[in-house]
Amino acid sequence: MVPERQFRTPLFDALVALAEARKVSFHTPGHKSGKGISTRFRQFVGPKIFTIDLTTLDEVDCLQKPVGVIKEAQELAAEAYGADHSFFLVNGTTVGNQAMILATAKPGDQVLVARNAHKSILAGIVLSGAIPRFFLPELDPELGIAWNVTGSALSTVMELYPQAKILCLTSPNYYGVAADLSTLIAKAKAQGMLALVDEAHGPHLRFHPDLPPSALESGADICVQSTHKIVGGMTQASMLHIKGDRVDLGRLRGVLYLLQSTSPSYILMASLDLARMQMATEGRKLLGKAIELAEGARARINRIEGLYCLEAGLVERAGPYRLDVTKLTISTKALGLSGFQVSAILNAEFGVQVEMADLGNLLVIVSIGDRKDDLDRLVSALTCIATRAEKGAPPIKPLIPPIQGDRLILPPREAYFAPYEYVEVGEAAGRVSSEVVTLYPPGIPLLVPGEEVSPEVVDYLLFMTSQGARVDGVRDSEPPCLRVLRD
């Protein structure tokens, strides 16, 4: 039974009431409820959206120090997500990941970090002055993807760094593969460590039994979720949740005060209020439809010659993992086409845009916003591409990212702020990176500041650049260059 209060949307209701009061505005924003907005913009999106684009006012509360409707909205979110405290984020999960690290790690503290971490986790480590100690996810050479981290990998790194105070995990990963969080977190807590989870791709998990357990249900002390990625939040709208009393709440609030905008978007915050209500009151029904659509598409894709869509059974046989079945990882390698190529064809010829492509795969996110016609169009387009593919073409050989363990020469913060120079990528082996280098998406760092550049990383960067991959942290020049420490 859904508590009656979960149907409330206090922040959104306050915004609507203030807009309908039609008060004269002599405060920011300067467009004054849309009267100063470009006509083209207003004609395209309609006028009402601008009437709730407001600043901090008594009627709509203050994100930096909420005492009214934002406070109530965050309390409702905490109840819905099983947290003790929840915070609205308007700078995306990026700011939440940075806040998690800064609120828990002091300069010099050792943090055990799963190497499939997003670059925002590394940004938090750079800002905090903490020292990352990496451990590796299991890799699948056939599909060319990382599964997730295991208890045995965690035990090994804990033995190497017994003084570590924090464990930072990413689950589910971009491909929807969730780690066995309960086991991993229990190991960390037995050693007195805090458990942090980047759950960007899991804001929906709590609301349907056929999905992997959420981070808080698995014992996490603190987690961050991208409400905008999977459920009904607008882009940049995320939430941070705390369970228990092991995280210093005052410090976290202070960190968010430092990091978040003092002019937060009330439109984004209203979308969080409404997304919470939607999940709390009808999440199971909405997610059930999304799961049904995704599983139906998965079965149909797996009947297309030359394509394979990742199945829950394979994930569970690979290790102690579970699959979020709303993610469709589609291997294209048997067609002799890269994921990049198929993604480009889908977009240009069929008007179908996917979330991500890599050398051998496409990633499709099925959410509560999708309809059967959308999945029919995807399957039809994939069928057409597979039918046209050159028969007998050699399959694409997946290339595993050369993510390695501990190659730190200097602490990341020291390396990031040290004198640097640019060198050609092909000449960078043996040098020390002063930048976070990632393929985006998914944003997993190949290099972090202070790490030695290996020949394998150089070869991988050169090859992926030649295939059209987007590499962040490599300077767009001819030839491309890396930022490294001066000798």
C-alpha cells in the first residue's frame, strides 16, 4: 500500500501556485516569467514553463538551506527510496559523486575504487587530495565489455591496503550489470570502511522486484542516482541518499553548499519532486511495462542473424552479477560492423538514436517513456541493417580497454596541479598523465592524474581515435596530444 503522502508534490504545487498568483517580479531571472524570452524559444516550448523558472523565494524555499517545500519534497524522496536523508541535485550525478568523496575522504586517505568508476569520482578524489587504490572489474573478451567487480577482487585489494577507509563502487554499470553489492559492502563494513555507490543507472531499481537490489537495500552508507537517466527527471536532475549515521551529515551539507549552484533550477527540482511521486505511486506498473518491452525486443533481436543481445542468464553465469534487463547491449561484431558504424546507420537512415556505441556493441536504454512502436522501429531497423550486411565479412574483434590496477606515480591532486606539457599520444608511453582520460560514454578513466602511461593505453587510444570514438582528455590536434607532467 502506497502511503497517501507519496501522492503529494509540495515543491511543484508551490511553483504552480506562485505562477498562478501572477505577482510582479523585480527579481531574477531576467526573462520575468518568459516575457523577455526569445519569441522563437517561447513559441517552440510554450509559455508556461517560464512561469516556474524562478529564484529562491519564500513561497518556493531555498535549496541551500531548505525549510519549507523543498525540505518536504526531499523528506518524501527519502521515504520513497528507503533513505534517512535525501538531497536534490541540479548539477547531475557528477556533483553528487564529487560530494560523496569530499564529504567522506580527507587529504591522504586511501579510497578503494573499482576501476569502472566514472570520471566524476576521480574528480572528487583530485579535489579531496585522497589516494585512489584501484581494483579491477572482470572483463569479457568476447563482448569486449567489463562485467563488474567481485568479492575476491575486493578481498585482494583490502589485503594490500588495510588502512583504506572508504570503498567506492559503481553499480549497475553502463551495460546494466549490477555487482553483488550486499557481499561487497558487508566486506567493507566488517573492516570499518564506509561504502559509497555511484548508482547513476539505478534510480528505478527499488521500485520493481525483477530488477537488481538497490544500493541502499544492499547496505550502502551513501549513494547517488541519476533520476534523469532512467526515470522522469529532467537532464541534470539527480538525487543523493544517505542511510544510517556513519556519514557526517553536516559535512555533506557543507560540501553541497560549496559545490552546487546558488541559482538552482526550480524546473529541475520540480521534475525530481514529480519523478519521486511517479515512482512511489506507480513505479511497479510503469517499470513492468518497460521490462516487458525490453524483454520482447531482446528476444526478437536474438532471432536476427548476426546480432546478439545480452541476456540475464549469460550475465549470471559470468559471475555474481545481475542484469538490469531494461538495458539492451547488442553485439554487432558478427555482422562485420562496429557498434560505431551501426549506430551511425541507425541514426542517419532510420532516425533511431542509441545511448552508446563501442567497438563491438550498441547500448539501448528502455525506460518508462518508451512505447511498443519505438521498440518495433528499433528491431525493424536492425533487421534491415543485418540483411544488408556483407555476407562472409570478417567479424569485428572486440578490444578490451586496457584498464589496469595501481600505476600511480604521484597522488592525483599533486599531479593535476603540477607543471605540465603536451606530447603526441604516440610518444606518451612512460610519461605521467596530469589529466583524466576517458572514452565517453561510458566515461571510465583509462588514465588518471599521476598514473604512468602504458604502451597498451597508447595503442588503445590511437586505435579508438581512428575508429571515431570520442576521447575526453586528449587534445584535439593533429596529431592528438596528451597532457603529461614535465620531466
